Amino acid sequence: MQRKLLTTLALALPLLVTTSPAALAASDEASTKTEESKDAMHSKDSAKDTKDATDTSMSEADTKKTQMKTASDIDYVTRQEPSEWSAQALIGRDVVNRAGEDLGEINNVIINESGEVVAITIGVGGFLGLGEKDVGVPFDALSFETAQELMAAEKDDAADNSKKAEDKSSDEQDEEWSARFDSEHSNIKVVLDATREQLENAAEFLWLDEQDGKRAKADDMKATR
């Protein structure tokens, strides 16, 4: 019986030694170091993620700056070419046909959002602005023809104006500046291959603020017939 107890104690003693306080302390320290190593790796990963996010943000900001620079890099137009017209010069200009018949006056110029000139409106019919209607004519239906007699007259006028310019007061110069577009392309006639009767019978051009009201009125008139 005593031998059995001694044998059991002998077998249990190494186990007690391995689980001594020193061994437990060493085990805790190793565990702590492992946790610290994991925390350090996690911190490193977090720092990397933060850096990547910052780099991405900076890259997006740089891209936006580049785009803004490109958008503001406008190729500015610095001069008017001989074949180009200002809207001010077209508005108020008479339109004639090839027979020399006066068809009406250009009241406005229609431009779309792509910068293309779509049409002009010609005031047709009426008297002193009363009873007149706008007729929309595609811009490419117009032709611009030179009148030789007007060219000669323009040269004479230009010579006279250059002599008088020195004597003009500042007020007169301002008036001449405001009248610039009246003389632009004064040697050119705006020609439309149509008759006055054809324009008078053409459908009226409706502006945005007129469309609903006038079309509703037209529909009512059709309904009562």
C-alpha cells in the first residue's frame, strides 16, 4: 500500500513541477507577447488602410484639379471673320427674294444649346407692327449675296467717315459705336427664295410662352367647326 502511494506521488511530482508558478508566469508572458504581436500587426494594417484611403483621396483631388484645368483651357475667339454675322447685325435686316421683292424683316435668331443657329424669324404682314406674325425660316434656306453697288458706296462712306472721325465728340463716338451693327455687312443682301405670298400663308412661329395658349385656341376653333 505504501509502495503504491509512493509510486503515485513519484508520477505526479513532475506534473506539479511543470505547473509551478514560474512555468505559469512564463506561459502568461508568452501569451501576452503573442497578443502584443497581434495588436502590433493589426495597428500596422490599420495604418496601411488609412494611408491607402488618404492616397486615394489625394488621387481623386488631383484628378479633379486636372479636370478643372482642362475645362478652363478655352480656345478663345479673338476676331470676327468676314463670313461671320453677329445676331445684332441680322436682327432688323430686310430679307428679299431674287426678284428684289421685300419679304419682311428679321425679328430674331434661334440658337440651340449646342450653339447651332437653327432659324431666323421674319416679321410678315401687318402694318406698323400691327397684325404682323413671325415666320420661322431655317437658317440654311438663306443665302448672303454681295451687291456690287453697295460695296462701292461703302468704300466712299468709309473714306468720309475716317476724315470726320477726328472731329467727333465723345458722345458722337458713343453713338457711332452703338450703331456698329447697323453697318455690319452693309454690302450683303439676305436672300430667301420665296414670295411674299408664300410667307404670308406659312404657319406662324410660336414662342414658348405662346404655344400652349395659341394651340389651345386653335383646337377650340377646330372643335366648333
